[in-house]
Amino acid sequence: MTAPDVLPLVSTVGGGFLAAALAGYALKKVIKIVAVIVGLFIAALAYLEYQRIIQVDWTSLQALSQNGITMVANAVTHISNNIDADHMGISPNLIPLASSTSAGLMLGLARG
């Protein structure tokens, strides 16, 4: 095996890993920022209600958030159920890209 034979495989695996690691890192940062913003919003609502400036219907807020969480859970379940489905026309050359990409994504999420 010579270098020109291995170079496309190395660039595919390395490029997929690096791109997914950066995407995972950015995704975790975005999730953290959104969590802080939502937490501050709920804390501000609680404070304004404590000061009797506004009145919050916590039951409606809880129902709304539960519907959103249920929708996300259903989407994740749908995606995970379709992972094992047979997909015709997938090239065996994409297997190294997919494995390196998933490893890079997990590393990016762990380090983010």
C-alpha cells in the first residue's frame, strides 16, 4: 500500500473527525447558553411575581413545557428507531467517515 492509496481515506477520516469535533463543541456551547437564558427568564418571572408586578399561571407554563419536552422525546425516539432501518444505496466507502464523525462529535460534546 502506497501513500497515494491511503491519502483519500486518511483525509476523509481526519476531516470528518475534525469537523464533527468542532460541531459538537459548538453545539454544547449553544445548549449551555440557551439553558442559562431560559433559567434567567424563569427566575425573572418568579421575581416579578414575588414583587407582585405580574401574575404567572404556572400550571399553563408547566403544561406548555411538558408538551415541548414530549415533542422532543418523540422526535428523538423516531430518529433512533430509524437508525437501524435498511438504507439502500449507501456506499461502503462512507463507513469510515461515519465512524470518525460520530467519534469526533462525541469528543466535541465531551470537551465543550
